[in-house]
Amino acid sequence: MSDDNELTFVDFPAAGGEVESLTGALDRIRRTFAWKCGGLDADALRVTLGPSTLTIGGLLKHLAFCEDYYFTRSLHGREYGAPWAGVDFEADPEWEWRTAADDSPDELMALWRSAVARSQAAVDEALADGGLDLRVERTQWTEKQSLRRVIIDMSEEYARHTGHADLIRESIDGLVGEDPRQ
């Protein structure tokens, strides 16, 4: 699997404004996650730890789904594209985790990269259309969240799962820490 150099990430400023700080923090954790997933073959992407069934391949596919859920479907109210469009998540709530083992490392990374690129474009569009206070189009909550809240929620999702990837990756080849390019 190749590295994340096809994506453009916002630098995380030392003293930026709210938009730059929120998007920079999210992009920094995305970059760390990409580094944890990079350079692994299909067998490595299927490694689990202890009783958990969590894999780095599953994390890639899950976070690609989360990107589209938060920024395509929720924020802008758009329908899912491939591969999510035909999935009945009510009947198969573990679909992305389960099916990741069927995908190649290149397919998983491409799926994640394209989801991140769509999300970055969706955030840019929302910032131009109402800024951080813009409210989502679709939500499962009684009150519609702001773009600010969506970015924070996505950052939390990455933080949780980057920790998982960190443990699994260390068990594979000893890679620890953060991407040294940060």
C-alpha cells in the first residue's frame, strides 16, 4: 500500500483561527492514521489482537464510511455513493468491518483516500455556504449539529481508531509513535 502523498492536508497551526485549528487537527490525525496503515500487505491488514476482530483493513473501510456518513450524508444530505449505496446497514451493521478482508490494500487505501478528498471538498463547500455554524442536513439527533460539531465528532472517531491502529501496527512490525513528517 502506498503512502498518503496523494492527499493534501491542512497544516495544524500553532496559533491559527478556529477553522484552521479544527480542520488542521482533523487532518493531522488523518495523516497519523494513514501512516499507521501505510506499507502493509493484505495479510498484515487482516491481523487482529487478542479476542478482538478489529483489523487495520477494517479500520480503513470503517473510517472511509464515517467520512461519507459525516460529511456527505449528514452535512450535505446527499445519498451515499459506492460502495455504501447498496448496503443494508440495518441488516448487516458490521458490513464494512466484515468485507474489508475481501479488499486489497490498494482498494482499501483508495477508498479511504477518496472519502477523505470528498470530505475535504464538502467542508470547503460548507465553510463557503455558512461557515462553522452551518447546520447538517440529516441527523439522527433531535437537534441538527453544526459543521463545527461534525468536525469535532470526526476528530474523536479518528482519535479512537488511530489508537486501535497503533496497537495493531505495533504488533505487526513494531511501528510506534506519530508520523515523523508532522
